[in-house]
Amino acid sequence: MTDPALLPAGVRDVLPVEAAELRALGQALADAFGTFGYREVMTPLLELADVLGRADDEAAGRAYRLFDDDGRVLVLRPDLTIPIARLVATRMADHPDPVRIAYNARAVRRPTSGKIEGAEQRQAGIELVGAAGADADAEVIAALGCALAAAGVPDARIAVGSVALVSAVLDEAGASGAARATLWDALHARSVVEWRRAAADLGCTGPLGAIVSDLPALRGGPDVLDRVADAAPAAAPECARLQEVLALAARHGVPAPMVDLGVVRDWSYYSGVVIEAYAAAVAVPVAVGGRYDGLGARFGRPRPAVGVAVALDLLHHAVGRAAEREGAGVVLVGGADDLIEEATRLRADGVVVVGVPRDCPDPDAVALADGRRHVVRREGDGWMVRDVISGTRSEVDDLGAGPWT
């Protein structure tokens, strides 16, 4: 008989304290995105496989599949950008440009072999649809920086690269066919060794040869883009655009992003700038995104677009437990029977009240298990308060004047 605690590979249960922390992080991100005008939408967990397949063959290939009663193939959405591109192209086709969309949802996909990742991924993100300029890329970067700061990561490092820039450098180098595919495979795998081996076979010399060989390892400030533009004139327009993005992002007041030409995305629909954000104590990006100008056309409504998604589980690991989530609320002894009215009044004032019966054998254990700092019980005309973290006791005359307000 199967162990009832066993779950499919790549998924996990989330218990109350962590669930509350994840919800608070998601709300902090949503509030920050909202200050830029992004409004939340919701898309279904299930999509038709043939509709999803219009957007990205790899996405469709990594999706979990099932059948409906009519025999149609359904998939659990493996990505949030694709369903939102479908929604904007169909349900919001007449909305004037640009469209600012936010979301907080889960994507489900088969984990990539060799990578440490879950099958179920909680994401909060934004999509800016119908804006093609550098100002749109800069807005998304700025919104990401502001949102991460609001969620407790003010020192996040944001890195930007460009799929279009890399393609232009490969054009300048004459890479085509199998050679070009090998280079892209190496870049997606983040294998500098494989990239340099394939780059050497192109036979480029001089400054262009050096740039092609070192491309995945090139990172720094705007001067990196000057070097690339000088060595590969075909990439100069995209270098200039990326420099404009950096300048505009700085005007938003966020820390200057780093140029990292090794930044790429797994999905094939990305077409321009690509974005990653890192936080201390997390080895992989806590947020990823980029420009995908061709995706809307696959759903019948061509529109340029750029977006970014924050991985909530990774962000939670980076932030840890915030002060608001360390013991907010009280355990009220008698709040489930004798003191229901008092519990109701406290809740009306915005206090979280866990009511337990007056004869609860161990209210301290309830408080510790539920992440509540204070246990309160009536004593005479007042109230005895026990702080289960410090072990101290105090008295208050009025429940509305306790340390939880």
C-alpha cells in the first residue's frame, strides 16, 4: 500500500506558517507592481495542448498531459507568460496599448533533467504588452527592483542580456546551421567550455574573434556593450538599445543593472532583452524574464511585449521570516467558549485571534505551533499575557491595549 504521505516528484505540501509568509510576499510584490499600474488577471490551470503548442514546442513538451471527455489533449500550464499572451491576444484584443498585466499563480511542468527545480512553481509577475521601446524594458526592470525591495530584498542584483544582441554577434561571425545551433545549446547550458570550443571552429580572428570567444562570460557596465559594438558592427543597434535601457532604468531610481551577456532564457519565444535577478543566499535567479515580441502573433494579435516573473519559493528562501510574520496575533484562552465576544471585538480591530477553550491543556503549545507570540487569559478584572518567545508575563487592563495592537 502506498504511503499516504508520499507525493509526486517535484511537489510538496506547504504548512500554515510558510503559507502565510508566501502569501505576504506575494501581496508585497502585487502592491509594488500595482504602483506602476499593473492589474491582476487569472488564467486557468488547464489549457488545450494544441493552443499551447502554437507558442513554444519546448513548453508543450515539458507539460503534464491528460484528456477530457471529448478526447482532446489538455495540459497543465507549464508557464504563465504563454497563457497571458493568449488572454491578451483574445480577451483583450481591443484594449489600447500598452496593456499592463500582473499575476500570482502556479505553473506546473516536468523538471528539467539535471536541474534542481520543482515541478510546481509559484510565480508572481508582470507583462507589459503593446510597448516596443527601451522605455518599456526599463519600466519592467524598475518595477521588478521596486517589488523585490518591497518584499524584503533591497539589495537584489539585476542582470540584463539580449537574445537579439547574441544573434547579431553570431551573424557578424558568420555562424549558421549546425554551428549556430551548437553555440545556442552551449549558451543555454551555460557551458563556457562548449561555447568556446564551438566558437573556435568559426575561425574568427582579431577583436571579433575575442568577443565571440568570450561572449557568455562578458559582464560589467555599459563599457561591455561598447566593446561588443566596436568588434561586431551588426550588434551595434542592439548594444545602443541596451545602453538606453540601462540609462532609463537608472532614472527610475533602482540600482544599476549589470550587463551579463551569458543571461539567456530556456523558452524559445524570447526575442530581445533578457532579465535575471539574484538575492543573497540563493544560488539561482529569484526572478527571470525578458522581451517576447513574436508571441502575441501566434495567438492572432501581434503585439510587442516584455515581462518578468518572481519565483516565490526562492524569494521566500532569500527573505526568511519577516517581522510581521513572527508571532502576529494572540491565542485567547476561552476564546472558543466563554470569551467569544471578546475574541470577536479583537478581530474587528484587525487582530488575529486563535480561540481555544478555557480548559485547553496547553495553549502555549498551540501558540508556538501556530506562530502566535502571546497567550492571553482572563485573571480577575484584567488579562494575563504570556510571551511564549521570551517566557515573560505581563498584565493589561484592556485587550485593545495589548502588545499585539
